[in-house]
Amino acid sequence: MTVIKRIIHAVWPAVAFAASATAANAQTPEKLELRYQGWASKVLYPELAEDLGYLAPVKLKWIGNTTSGPQDIQAAVTGDVDFGGAFNGSIVKLVAAHAPVKAVISYVGTDKETNGGLFVVQDSAIKGPRDLIGKKIGVNTPGAYQQYLVTAYLQKSGLSHADIDKVTFVPAPPVNLAQLLKQKQLDAVFLEDIIKDKLIADGGARLLTTDYAQFGSYGYASYLFTDRFIAQNPNTVRKFVEGTARAIEWTRTTPRDEVVARLKKIVEARHRNEDTSIVNYWKSPGVGSKGGVIAADDFTTYIDWYVKNGVLKAGQVKPDTVYSNQFNPFNQAVASH
């Protein structure tokens, strides 16, 4: 063996170890705990991801529940939580207000089986859009997705701005809206996914329209981090997005009964005095794309709508400044189709 070969054989194990250690460090999450807010009686995809082991070694720390997306993402901006989720239109408004944030994965959407709907009580005199003029409609958050959808429904039906201005949107927690409708304190309510399906199963309510009927399948809410958090913790963000994306796809490829059982187990194990029956109405992922990859239309729809209604100026917010799919392992697969 030549001197050079002996030197190579001597140092190679150390070089190989150093290279593998560097590669490992490049993927090691910088922050191992993510603070967040939950939703009563619901299992979020990050929560499911943690339960499935997809987030390890990162763990979630629940600091309480939120009742609105805008509050959740504002908490992320102020640093009270590490990530927040909201209606994409609310994220657009936040970026327009110069908040340094980036949406990284879609987590709520509509498809044929999972969608949101506008309801009235069974014996209501309200039969169509024009009957809603002057009425009170319950939504989870004023100015967010549900109000957008109802407004778009009324506009598509030919109602004028003056007519729509006569509709009063009343905010209330999602779990309370169905009860307020049954008590006839509200004329109509908009409910999403499994809460909507529970109301249908309980009876006494009539569906006017759904978001899927209006616009088809798409994503309308995303999780975001601040730009600073992403810059300081890129591997943590990558693990979060990868784990959440895998959890979304796990629900897509796993038998429904098994998904429901898992969701119910998670709700019961956290002991928060929640209605565990709601998860029984889970039907499908309800996310518009594979692995929660964000589509440009998921944001341009609301940017265009705000420009049309004078909320934003043309060109004020550009889609590529609002979101990024760089951490999503499903991005290439979606892009290739």
C-alpha cells in the first residue's frame, strides 16, 4: 500500500463521520417545541401528525383554544405562539398591513365530501339569496372566510352592494352557531366540515348552498410562521410542514373508521371537556391539494376580491410574497401534474 493510500485509509472514517454529522446537523430541528392554539372538539393536522409520530423530535405545546383565525395568526405575529392558521384572505390582509409572515401549508379546504354550508331552520321562510336581505347570518369571524363565501354567493345571485349591506353578519364560536340557529336567534348560519355534518345529522336544518357548490375543490386556510422564525428555525419549519403534510395524506389513504377512531382517541386523551361525538362526522381530508401544497389561486382569489371591493389597491399584495411551498415534500409531485 502506498503512503498516500495509507493516509486516505487512515483519515477516511473521520471524514465520512464528519460529513454524515454535518448532514445530520443540517436537518436537525433548531427548536424542539412549538406553541400553538387549538380548536374545541377538533383535531388539527399538526396534532394528528404529532400523534402519528411524524413531528418527532419536535413537540407541540397547547396554550389554549382560539375562536378565530385572525386572532390565531395575530398571536403568531406577536410571538404568543410559534405558528397560527387562518383564512387565506385574512393572511392577505395581514401581509398588506406589512406583517412579516409567510404561509407554508394549506390545512383547510373544500372537496366533494367535506365542505362548508349556509343553513336555515327547516321551517324558515328563507328559500334563496334574496330572502337573506335584512337578515342576521352567523359566522365564526366577521370579515373572514365564511363572510366572504356568503357575500360571493349573494353577488353571484345578482344582489347589489346595497342589498348585501343590509345583511348583518354576527360572530359566534363555531360550536355555538348551530344552537343559536335552532333557538332562532339567527336567521342563517355558515358551518364548516364536520360541525356542518353534525347539524345535518341532528335534523331540523335546511341547506341553502355549500362552498363546494359555489367554487369546487380548493384550499382556503393556511398555517404561517413569521419570516424571522423561519430564518432562525428552517429545519423546525421543514419538520412541521413535512409532518403536517404526511398527516393530511395519512387521512387520505387510511380507512375512514381508522381515521375517526384515531381522532376520537386524541380528543379524549387531552381531557378538555369537549364534544367527542363531532369527530364521528369526519369524511375526508378536506384539503384542496396533495399534502396541503398551496396553489396560487388559494390567495389570488381573495387578493382580486379585495381589489375589486376597494380593500386593497391593484398590485399592493403579490401572491409570491404571501406563501411558499419550499418546505413541502409534496410540492414537486403536485407541480409535475
